Amino acid sequence: MITFDRLDVRNESDYPVLDRVSTSISDGEVRAFVGESGSGKTTLALTVLGQIRPGLHHNAGTVTVAGVDPLRSARTALRAHRRTMVSWLGQDPSLSLTPWRTVRQLLNEACGIRRAPDEQLTGMLASLGLDKPHTLLNRVPSELSGGQRRRVAFARAIARNPEVLILDEPTSGLDPQAIDDLLAAFTELRTHSAVTVLFITHDLVIAERVADTISVLHQGRLIETQAAGDLRREPHSESTRALLSAELRASPRTAAVAPPLNRPNTTPVLELRRLDVVTPAGTRLTDPVDATVQAGEGLAILGPSGIGKSTLASTIVGSHAAAAGGSIIFEGEPLPSRFESRPPGLRRAIQLIPQDPAASLNPALTVRTQLRRAVHRADPALLRSAVDRRIEEILQQVHLPSDLLHRRPPTLSGGQAQRVAIARALAHRPRLLICDESTAALDPTVQRGILDTLNELRTGAGLALIVITHYPKVAAHTCDRVLELSPSGHYAIHPITRPRPGNPR
């Protein structure tokens, strides 16, 4: 069905982003592509659509889909190819969902009919594990959680039963139950069609669950391809062994009932006092929340997708002033509910790293400009040379090469964009950092490096940390306690027994 023959794609510096990649994917095969962020996974998949990202150019080689080379197809033929043969679900669902269309309109558009019965649409959503799907049809994407947006985007991708389906990190940012629901829908799709699938993921466990074959990319080169069941047992390359060894293995152990950590002689960085929050849909998030975060402490917020984790974080940041009661105290002083009402120093002191980096980075500005502005806001007296040194220091913390500084967000991979968002937040020298699934789109090696960096800032510099995640392993690696939200409207705070730094089990 798909053949890549010595495909070579390069950037503006003539560096190979895809270095003479050759492989074939059979009709009906599910091929997973894994590798570190920036290894070329998404660039490879986009060539199946006949697309080369800005800043890159097709240097040599071919890609054929059912005998047709989309990179050399006329525009009319290419549009027909994308409309009828290939369906794509990108890393960032916010980019694939028209922001002013309702879920009903988005699904009808994907089905290719003017108006499908609501029962058919809610059935599609329910099959992906979305709770009360009839309540979602009239919402626009901004009124959905990140996990809900991703599943609506997946429903759109499979609505027309394409011959080729490209899924780029489809499980990123989903809770375990949502992942199971999505993969169950994916399995159901395979039983009713001979769809050929390119499944891009950084999660080797997910790749082993869904794929027939797994290919590993490293720095643009295809270094090995094995049957899904063989890769972990007998990896052939050092890069594959590095990915396997970097996987987090920590599992938190929680007590049924436990009080918050007792630090009577210190003022918490953040204190929530009977905070009563409502969601964008107007429903109450949970019981009024009482919680504290001390300097050097990590608090994880866990719960299923759509439960309101991001809403709670947005309320703390001030971008979603939905507190129906209670108060937010920052370093002993009441915090204005609206971001615009807070003085500049407080705005910088609390930084949020959002789920969707594409929505937070200015696409028209280079990475250097965005980081330079952030550093200057935090340290306005710094000379240009000192600003550049600070930027280099931050890039090292988030494992980004300095040659990315001249690039703009649309030319970055999803993992690179996520790390730029993390770097920009750190450039403000925050005292409270809120990470909303900020490592979900990263490969195991980079994810572990970022989490270790957050631990260093937390324990060494006294950074207060809130980590929103679906993954208990991430919570255990970075946090002391977990605030768990439940669909019943209640919450509980439990301590986490953390593994020793650098040795998660």
C-alpha cells in the first residue's frame, strides 16, 4: 500500500530530517513509528499526504500510496487523494477542529453529509468512551477538555472509513480508561475494514498493543524494524535500548486517608481555601477544595479526562475566573481572581505550561524572540549577552539544541514545541509552575530528562510544582502528594511514596 524509497527531506541548513528512509507498509498493516522527538516521525507521515512542512524541502527519493506519489501529484489529484484515501489525526487536536463549529457540525462535516441523526453522532462519541455525549454536540472545541477534543478529532478521522489512516500521538494526554476506549474503537475499526495505519507514538507499550510491526527512527534514519512482539525482547540498536531504559517504572503507593504534609513554620506558596469552581459548562467541578503547596513541594492532580483538572489549573492562573466561592492565597496574600488584575510580578511568578503548545506559542515569532522576551520580563536589567547566556542555559535544561532558536513554532515537531513552551515558562523564573500534561507528547528519554529537571528545580531552587497528569508514574516521579478528582464530585489528597531521584521503579 505505502512504499518509501530512499526518501530524503532536509531543512534550510541542508541537514537531513529524513535521511534516505526506505520501507514498505503492506495493505491492512498497522505500522508504528517510534523514536525521540524530532527524529522525523511526523515529517515521514506527512509525505503520505503530499505535504512538506515549512522550512523543509524534498531533496530526493519517493513515496507511493497505492501506486501514486503524492509528492509529485497535481493539486487537483492531491486534494482528491487527501479527501478520499487518507485520513489524518495530528498531535494537536485544537488545530484540526474549527474553533467556531460545534461538535455536531464537525462530525457532520467529517461524515460528508449535511445532517446525520444525533443518535448516530452520539453513538460515535460514546464508542470512544465520552460520558454523556449528547451534552457535547452543541459545544465548540474551547468548551471541551483536552481529552474530549482529542476523541472528537479521532471520531472525525475515522468517520469516512479511509483506506489509509495516520494517527500522530493519538493517545497523548488521555487517561488510561480513555486510552483503552480509543484503542478499542481502533480495534473495532480494523475488524470492519482493511485500513492501513501509520501509528506514530513515543509510547512503546501503546505501540506493542496496536501494531503489527514497529519501526524505530533516530535523527531521521530508520534504524530498525521488527515485529511488535520482538522489539522489547531483542532490540537491535542502541537507540532502541535507550528508549526502553528511559521508560518510567515508578508506581505510587497511596494511603486511604492521610493529612497534607505538616510544615507549620513555613508559609505555603499556594493555598486554596474552600475554593469552589464551576466548569465552562456551568456545572460544579467538585467539593470546595482545601489544599496547599509548599516551596519545593510537588502536588499532582489526577482524574479522568473531562473531570476538570485543567479548569482548576486555569482558575489558579486566573485565565478562567470561575470560582463561585473561596479564595486563592499566594505566598500569604489573597490573589486577584482575574489574570488582568494581577501585578506583573505575580503574573510571572505563576506559570502554566498548557496541554496544547501550538495554542500558547506565537506562530509568527522565532523561538529566540519568544524566549528573549520572557527572559527580559523576568530580568529587565540584563544585557543582551547575559540574556543569550540565560537562553542557552534554559535550552540545556529542556534538552533543546540552540539551532532551533531561529525557527518558528509551525516548523517544530510536537515534542520540540512542547519543550519550547516549557522553556518559556522557566524563563520567567516562576515560584509556582503548573504543568498540564506537559510531558505527555514527549518520548521516554526526553520526558524523563524534563521530569528530572523539574525535580532539580523543585528540590534545589524551592520551586512549587503542580503536575496535572493521567499517569501515576509521572506523579510518583515528581510529586509528594496527589489530589484526586472523582466523577462523584468529591476529591481526596493522598501522600506519594517517591522513589529515590534518578532510580524510579
